[in-house]
Amino acid sequence: MNELKLTFTLSLEQANIVMAALGKLPYEASAGVIGLMQQQADPQVKAAQAELAPLEPMGAAGTD
């Protein structure tokens, strides 16, 4: 039987609230969900950071 998968769209602040709430539950009940959320969020956060990172001006590094 296939497991039903759900997709949620949350802001970073909202996701952090969910993570904080999960962190208050017993480890056995929350560790798997926390791990899955971190695994899915990490590449998204890194991609967003890369998009927002200011580009270094050409010739700025080591051009003395």
C-alpha cells in the first residue's frame, strides 16, 4: 500500500515554530519527523541563501 504524502508551504518562521513544538515532544515521537523536515528544508534554505548572497564585485579579491 502506498503511503499518502502531504506537502505544506510554510515560511521559515512558521517552520521554526513547528520544529520548536516537535522538540518539546518525547524523542521517540518526534525525532523522525524533525529529521525529515531538516532534510527537506536544508537544500531549500541553502538555495535561497545563494540567491540572496550579494555578488562579489569583479576584481575585488586579491587585486592589490
